[in-house]
Amino acid sequence: MRYDQEALEPVKAGNWREFPAFSWHGKPDDAEKWALFTLYHRDSDTLDRSNGAAILAALRGVDPDETNWREERHNHFLVGWLTAIAFRPGTRAGAVVEELRARMVDYPVLDDEAYYNTMYTESIETLAQCFAREGVTQENANAVYEWLSRNGRDVEAKDICTYDVVFACDALGFTPKDDDESGSGDN
């Protein structure tokens, strides 16, 4: 979720009533005093997931008992599901949400180290799981990632290009697997 100054009106209690086709199952008894804020959804990128985790960590730090906030998961007809927080504006938890939203206007990454670690972990998993045929293994995925990064190629898991991986494997001397190496061929 990207933010600009105009989108940063404070989140108001009861904002969930304005969401089209939204039904809040399990809402608190005093739901009119609560607001909802979406953190990320099924199709979100690494930055949104990383920022969502940073917001949850900050909220756990100020209200570990979740008295004035709670993490929620909602179904959505377009993106399948979304993770949101329900919180009470005007509380310390609400102030943390507003402070972090404001920070993202000037610089979209709430925690640089967590963002990099999330991107790295997801990319290594994608390389090892999706590019075995091109020569990537669990053991050499890190070298392929580093080559892609050093050579200005996309390294975020969803953006990794097969052509770039083939080029990296060739440059690093990793050999593509033959169909027979998968164990499905006749002996």
C-alpha cells in the first residue's frame, strides 16, 4: 500500500461502514469505536508484507494484550483475503498506526533490515523451487541471487525473470537439469 499526503487523513472510527460490500464478522460489541486498516493481501508485494509485519510488531510493543487493536483476516472477492488491523482511534495503538502511516509518506520502508531479509528469503525460496530446471539448487540459490543483484536484475521473488536466471546460471557455471535427471526417465 503506497501513501501520499492526501491519503493520510486520520483513520476514523467506524470507517469500515464505508467499505463497499463489506460485512464484518466477529466485530467487537463497540464496533462504532473501532477502525479498520488494511496491511496487506494475497497479492501484495514484499514491501507491503514487510511493512505490515513492522506495524504489527510496533502495536505488540505498545499494547501486547491487544486491548485497543487486533489483527484480522478478511475474505475479499478480488484478492482472496486481506490482513488488516482493527484498532481504536484515540488510543496509544491508534497513535502508533497514524505515526507509521505518516512515516511511509516520506519513506515507504518502515524497517529496512526486515524488508531486505523478507525479500532475500522469498527470492531464495523462489529461485530454489521454481528454477531447478535452469540449474538452480538449494545450495547455489544464494550465488544466483547475488549475481542477479550485482548485475542490476530484479531480485524480488515475483519479478525474477527466467532469462536472467538462465544467464546467471551460465555465467556461474551451473548446469541446467535434463529431464532424465528428475528420475522420470527410463534406465
